[in-house]
Amino acid sequence: MSSEPKVSSLTDLVDYQDGSVVSKTLIKKETGTVTLFAFDQGQGLSEHTAPFDALVCVLDGEVEIMISGNPYVLKTGEMIILPVNEPHSLKAVRRFKMMLTMIRS
């Protein structure tokens, strides 16, 4: 049984925490996930790869994303696709929130 539809503000669904990365999974299915993240300034994720393409949508703030050694700086309202099996990492230039969508097919 699915839950009743509800209108929400994406940026209000996950809060910043000093010195931390906070995540909240909105959808988790066999076919993919949608997860919100809030990164304090200077926080990030070390280089890794993913077996599927991933879509990063920046909801607030600014982040530097490295993809295969190339830097991309994204700000509020911008997005980028992280290609399958390409090494990537990210670091918060300033506090930022993002929505990460992974489709597993």
C-alpha cells in the first residue's frame, strides 16, 4: 500500500549538520533510488565509481565534483550526470544540498 501524496520542499527534507554529511532516502526500489544529501562546507565523498549512471541535482549551495580527474563546479539549480564506471568525488565548496538519482537498468 502506497502512502498518500504529499507536497514537500526538497531543501526542507534534509538539514545541515556542522562537520557532517546527512542523507535521507526518499525512494528505494530494485530499479533505483532517490536520495537527498546535505553537506557542511568542506565535507565530501572520496573518489569512487558506480555501476550505473547517477544524476546529481544541486538544490542549494556549491559543490566541486571531480569526474575522471576533471573538475566541475555546480551551484543551486544545476545538475550533472555521473557516468557509469567513471571515478568521481565531490567536495562542498560551501554548504550544499543535492538530490542523487540512480537508475539501475
